[in-house]
Amino acid sequence: MTLEELENVLPNGLHDARVSRIAIDYEKRQLAIDLEVWVGETGSDADELREAYRPGQVLIHGLVFAVLEPPDPRYNFSNSAALTIDGCDMRKNLSAELTSSLPADAFFRSLWVNQWNAFIHIGARNVELVWTGNSSVRREKPEASS
């Protein structure tokens, strides 16, 4: 499964997912992202349905590369307790030579980091989502940077 395919099976993709930890294990060629995924129903008027988040871990296997762009210095990135992300394809931000050199069985996906106004670019072979808890309403929203 690719990261984009994973996003497509989630109710809201990775839009506004709240990241608490990113860990790269170069020996195992894995990247782990601990996060809360927005699983709420956008058409609902009830907070418990609309603002539901579920904790999980995105496990990326067969990591080819991970590029973390530096935060935009105009953003107050150092004052953020967590990062909110959204999946997208930003291969135009990387060298075409790099992205075209990915193995045939690998995918490319970018994650936009709101508090950085920057991207994390990932090339890998497989991804899975492991739920680590039940859904709950998240009362506070991370502050957007400006």
C-alpha cells in the first residue's frame, strides 16, 4: 500500500492529522509517525462525530529516503507542541533525478507541515496504519503559525 492509498481509505485522509513523533530507523529502513488521525464526519453537527480523532502509528517500510524541509523562519515553529499535516504530491520541490531514481515498486508522497510551512518528502515501498487507541473528541486544536 502507498501513503496516498492509505489516505484514500481514511475519512479525511491525513488532513489535520496531529503528529507527536517521527522516528527513522535507517538499519531497518523504516519511518514511524505517531499521530492522531481526524476520523470525524464532516457533515455532522455533533462535536463527538465531527471532531473525532483516533491515535495511531503510520509505519513506512522499505524507506528509500525521507527529506525534511527546514521550517519557514517567518513562522513561529518553535512554539508548537504538535505538528498538523496533510498529504500531497510535491515532487516539484525535489530534484527530478532523485524522484525518477525511485525503484519501480516504491512510491513518493509529501506531507505538508502547517506549523513549518514546509514539507516532509518520503520515498518508500510500503505503508501501514496501526491504530493505538479508540476515537475521542479533541477539544483543543493546535495553533496555526503565522
